[in-house]
Amino acid sequence: MAGRMPRCLVFALTLLSCASPNRAPEILLAAGAENAPGIETVLVLPLNVDTQLPEFLIDAADEIRDSVHRRFEQEGRQVKTLGLAAAYAAWKEARDGTSGEGTAERAAARLAAAHRVDAVVFADLEVVPATFNYGKTARWDGRAETVEITIEGKPEVRNSSIRMKGNTRGLSLETHVFGPQGEPLFRKRVPIELVDRIRMRGWKYWVELRPDLCADERVLDQSVGAALSPFLPAPPPRDVKDAR
């Protein structure tokens, strides 16, 4: 697992992917799936069933799964849960002996039958590059957020007139919902917040984890609500202030 080790800031833009960081990822919504009609019971799995989370995201993953659980209950759905070991065993069984394609669908179908639910919910936290180009605004997955820049020895200087070009990291949440036969019902990816802040000392620059990463429950709940809409109705807006 990754630790809290500072990383050097890269002062040249690197190739990310074909998707633009300025554009929100596409949403998959099956025909007739809006507002989840006929979905009465769901199985919510632990986050990142098939990938190991960095250590600094483990607590956040638990908070987000609890928030997903609450969101379905708020809409009157019955929620069942499964431990990580059992969820991974189901994933591994569905993957073994195959190329890996369709693993999620096969695992969802088996879990839906075993637990007698109408839908199975997978979710993943992902740390992705967030680009900033001669400025202080980092962009990823369609979101723009101000990078916190602190000059050591001058704590009063935050987000000053400094302009930089490079990459930091953003945190995103992707949700997948499958029906009882493993058919994809919904997929959506939403940005949550920046992972890093930038520290400066003289001409040296480095990136380090924000100490308040995922500390605001309101931000997490808002992100979960967005990541499940319009499969579930959009929750009422909450007052979430950007402290950066």
C-alpha cells in the first residue's frame, strides 16, 4: 500500500488519457433505469473489491460505503452488505479461467442470486492526475479546483500570485450498478476533491497529501449523491464550502 511519502512536482504536462480533464466522464444509464424502478433490495459491496486501496484512503472508503448505504435507505430501499473477503472471493471466482472481460457482470449475477437482491452496487475510489497549466486551478474529470500552495516560512502566503504548470492528483468515485442477471444498469464517475497540496521552500517545490483529505462528511455525501444520480433521484443540495 502507498504511504504518505512526498512526491516531486513535475513541471511538464504528461500524457494522461484520451479523455479531457475539462470534460466530465460519460454516464451509462440503461433504458428505464432512472430512479431505479423495481429495485427494492440492493447489495452494496466494499469499495475497490478488485484493487488495493492506498493506505491513506482506507478510512475514506469505509465512510463512502456507509454513505452509499444511507443513500439507498433514504430512497426506501433495503440494503444488504458483504465483507471484503467474501466480495473478493466472488470476484475471483468470476474472473478465474477467463480473460477478465465481463468479470463484474458475472460476479454481480452470482451475488444477486446468492443474496436474493435486485441489484448489486460496486464502487471504486481512484486517484487520477489533475493538470494545472500556468495557474493554480487543477482540472480532472470535469472539475476545476484551486490548488493549495504554501510557502514555508511564510504561512500567510497561500494561493499567492505564483503560476505553475504540471500535475497534482485528484480523487474520483466511480459507481457501477448491475441488475439480477448481471446486466449493467448504471455507471457514473464523479470527482471528489484534490488529494495533494503544493509546498515551496525557495526554488524547491514538492507535492504532499492534504491533511484534511476526505475529512468533510458533507463533501463525501454530496459526491455519493452525485455518483448515484440519476439512477437514484438527486438528493437535496447541502451547503458545502470549499475551504481552499
